[in-house]
Amino acid sequence: MTEKKINKIDSPFPSISIDNFIPNESLVRAAAASFETSPEHNWIKYGDHSSGQVQYCTKYGRQYATPPALLVMDYIATYFDPNMAFDKLTNAAFPDVEHYGGGMMLTPNSSGEGGHLGMHVDADVHGAHINWKREYSAVLCISEKYDSSFDLLLHDGKKCHTRIPYKFNRLNIFKCSSNSWHGLPEITKGFDRKTLGVMYWSEMSGEDRKTARVKAKFRHDLEFK
């Protein structure tokens, strides 16, 4: 078994990368291959100018993910606890194993689709459980063919920024907040960027719900110098 390698950063906001996260790489490979056989009706496709992205993701609910993808995501939900990993930054975050906001995610450009993800902060509020607040995004990189265009860009909305390199079987996790801007420009033509996402949530008070974001917010003016 390959040893896990862990890297933590605090700036521009708390983030952790864990290499070799899934012990059985053949399962990760099976999950990646299953994207090709997942039925068209299982996907939501974002691709117009108003959406700020060209990105596909599976619909909310376990029935829309493939069996190998579910096995991998269940492993993440079972064995990654952000409350411990982030040194008690939170103490009550929990995974959504129905995979709202996560699941199977594809940034397509193998046929010139122009796959990209504009810089944004995610909605705070869960689409089905309006008293759940998004706390962490955990995303496993599962493409074996990739380049630096797959790297995730992080920005605090002011001046501080970095990039999180994409790597097969690397789990990238970051703390969600009003300043956790993230995204990636158009990936290299001829490539498809595949990931599996598990979102972690906490329960919100009625007071918190009054100021919570109900939609993702995009920005196009962030500078990377």
C-alpha cells in the first residue's frame, strides 16, 4: 500500500491535500472509466454564458452515480473527518452521502466543449435541507491523463491566492466561506477533467439562515500576480 502524503496550507484559506487517498487505485480507475457509461439523463450540464462555467455533474441522489463512483465517495465519507483533519476548525461537520453539490463531476474539453469553472464561492445552503450550511468541499482527482490546466485556483477575494495541483488519487479539501473563491480556466483541449466530490455540512440556526448564500456567486475580476 502506498503511503499517504498530507500537505496543509492556511492561506488564502485552510486547505488540505492527501495523496494516495484511496488504498485500491484500481477502484479509482474503475470510477473514472464509469463516467463513459453513465446515462445522459443522470447529468446536469452547465454550459451557457450566464452560468460562468462549462461543467457537468450528476443529479442529486445516490441513484445517479455509478456503483464504482459510489464506492469511492463512500470511502471518502467514511474515512475523512474534516473536524479532526482541520484541528477542530469545526466540531460538528458531517458528509452528505446523497452528494448534493458534489457527486461525479466532469469538466469536458475532449471534443472542444471549452470546459472551465469560473472563480466562485459556493452557496451556503443545501438544496434539499435548508438548515444545512456548507462547511467543506472534498474532491478526489481521478483522471490519469492530466496537465497543469487541471490545477484548482484558490483566492481570498483580495490579494492572496495559490494553486492546488491536480494529481490522480489526490483528495483536495478546503474550508468553505464567503471568501473561499475557487475555480479553473479552460482546461487543455483534448482532455476531460474528472473528479468525485463529497460536501460536508453543519446545521444552521434560524438566525444564520437569514444571511446565508442560497446561490453560488461568481467573480471575473480576481487577479493572480
